[in-house]
Amino acid sequence: MARALVNRLWLRLFGHGLVMRVDQMHGENPGSHPELLEWLARDLIDHQWDWRRTISGLVGSQAYARGSQWSGSAPARELFAVAELRPLTPMQFGLSVLVASDPGLDAALAKATPEELEKQIADLEGRAQGFAGTLFEQPLVEGFQINVREPLASSNDPARLKSIGAGLVPALQKLSGPRDQIELAAWSVLSLGPTAAEMELLTEHLAAAGQTPAPGANAADSQRRGLEQMIWAFVAGSEFRFNH
């Protein structure tokens, strides 16, 4: 049982199990790393089934920290030499949008008591379920294809559009210039800074948004709209949608 559970945990974290398929663990199918699987199973038992310890060890490993980029032909999946490119689950995506859209959320959660934290997490999960749970596809172990409802709703649904960047846009409006705005938006949504090409493109976008107000809108409204569009572009891109 320990080997089967560890194998399923490995599949969940790495996107590919040590034994594939996970329901075919037998002598004729030893898997890619039978010694590692045996060691992890024994270690789990020896430490009284401490799953937090096992998960901590796996996510802190070099194999888990690897990126998804590879030059030439990618190595076999069972070598775990490169990270598996996987779409976020609906709950992961919804929570990521909420966290990215509120720059003060991390600080608020850090100050919360355990009881307050549990309540806030439950609230976030409820909001995430409403945002993405009924719309976004649940990734499969083998193969994934986004249905047309997801991009259409992300582009046109008023409630979802309002949620994206709801708390981030006001924070961006307080900054002095486009460079600082782009930096904060990129770090908040993607957890990394913009490239030189992205900085140039987005600076032009924000300048154009401020110079050409939409009919019936003033310059401030147009600038806000430009910021909203920038954040939407970050959220809608593969950099945000996929765990890599």
C-alpha cells in the first residue's frame, strides 16, 4: 500500500509516476526507479506515515525544481530530467487569479491567526470555485485540450473580467510611471520580472491607452483600461496557465 500511495503522490507532483500506469504495479512492471520507490515507501512507514515530511522532501528535490525547457529532443518522461508541462487545475487556476489580483493578500494571510487563516482559505477556495470550477477543464494524466468555453468566458464574461486584477489595478494606478506599473504587474501575476521586449511592448501599450481615450471616457479611465488589459494578457497567457 505504501508503494502505491507514494507512486500516486509522485504522479500528482511530477505529472508522471515512478510506475506507469499507476494501477498496474506488479512484478512484470517494476517502473522506472524501483529502488527509489521502495526507499520512499519504507521511509514513509518508518516515519509513521508523515505525509507532510514526504511531500516536503519531494518538492524540495532537484527533480521537482527543474524547468520545462529543453534543447533538441526532450528526454523520456520517466527520466524526470525535465519538468512536465501541466495545466493548472480549475481550483489552482482560480486561486492563482485571486492571489495575483490582490497584492495585499499575502501580507494579510501572514498576519492571520490559525483560525482566521483557515477561514480565509475556505473563503478563497469558495471564490475560486465560482470563478473557474464550472468553466475550466480538469487536466488529465494523458492529454489536455482546452474547450472553447474557457477562452470565450475569460474574454467576455463581465464577472470574471472584473475579478481579474480587481485589487491590483488600484495599486498600479498609485505608481508614478509605466515601468514601475509593468514591473509590479509582472511580479504579482507571473512571479518574475518582464523581459526587455515585454517592457517595450507594454510601455507602448500603456502610452497608447492614455493618449487615445475611448468614446465617453476620460484619460484616467483609459489608463485604467490599459492596465486591466495588461493584467488580462498576463493571466490569459501560457506562462500563467501552465505549471512549468
